[in-house]
Amino acid sequence: MLEALLRVPSRDTLALAVTQLEVEPVQHRACEVALLIGNAIVDKQPESVAKAMEQVLEVTKDDNFKNYAKHLIAKAKQTQGE
């Protein structure tokens, strides 16, 4: 299911990926998918991306994922003019 979300990156598919962050067997992949979708939509949906990346930061143990989530949060804030 998670791979299918990548076909149509949007606020809705990002939200669906985030719902899987707490599901242990797919948590790592859900983080990855959320990051990929977030990257694709950050310029158009910065607020949604920032919120989702905060949730990724709460669950991921992967340092690369943490760093990229922080990057997307910064980009989202920049896009919002903060």
C-alpha cells in the first residue's frame, strides 16, 4: 500500500503515510514514503509537510531520516515565509 502512495504525492497521501508511522512492521518504510512525498509537495503544501515531518522525527531511529525530516521542516518554514 505504501508504494502506491508515491504515485500521487499529495497532502492526502502524506496523511495516509503518517497513519502508518506507529505500525511497527512498516514504520521504517512509512517514514521513507512520508519523506519522499513531503519532498515532492513541500513547495505547495508546506504546513502539511512540516507537521508530518515532526511526526517522522518522533518515531524514526534512522539518522538520515531525521536529518532529511529536519531539512524539509526548514524548507517548509522558508516557503511559508517564517
